Amino acid sequence: MSENWIRICAADEIDEEDVKRFDHDGKTYCIYNTPEGFFATDGLCTHEDQHLSDGFVFDTVIECPLHQGSFDIRTGEALTAPVCINLETWPVKVEEGTIFLSVGDKT
Ligand code: FES
């Protein structure tokens, strides 16, 4: 696994069942706080590139705000139409109350 961890924010800056957008090196990511912990995925919907950070998180699912397609936050799996292409997922860790993202290795 890459040691290239990027600081995102304090863990308490993302409410439970909420999502935060993070832009880095020309790419957009989403960081989620779920009942199963923190996760990260690509930030754009695989259907029509809508920002998922404007979507709705419930449990471990993100619903796209544009056409209501949904993904499993933990795995990136496309769950409901019209999405059919999975999201990439990325490693996240929390240390001393701070969230870090590694974009060097996909999960
Ligand atoms: S852009 Fe996300 S479901 Fe269409």
C-alpha cells in the first residue's frame, strides 16, 4: 500500500451519514462518514459525471442527486439504475481525529 496519505479534515467535520467533496491533482473524490466507518470513492457519478457530494447518504449507500442512481459506498458497486458502472474506491484512515486519504492505491 502507498504511504502517500493526504490529510482531508478533522473526522468530526463530516457528520454521520454525510459526504465531503475533496479535490486533488485535477480529480474529485468523496469522503463519507457511515455507520461502518469512513470510506472514499471517486467524486463523480459514473452515469453523467454529477458530483456525488451533492447527493444523499443513507447507511452505506450514496444516491446521486441527478437521476437517483445509487452506489455502495464501501465497494463502489453500482446498485440501482441508471448507474451500471462501479465507482473506484480509495483507502481512508483516521489517526488522532484526522482523516487521511491514499490515492496511490485503489481498495
Ligand atoms: S448522473 Fe448520477 S444517476 Fe445520472
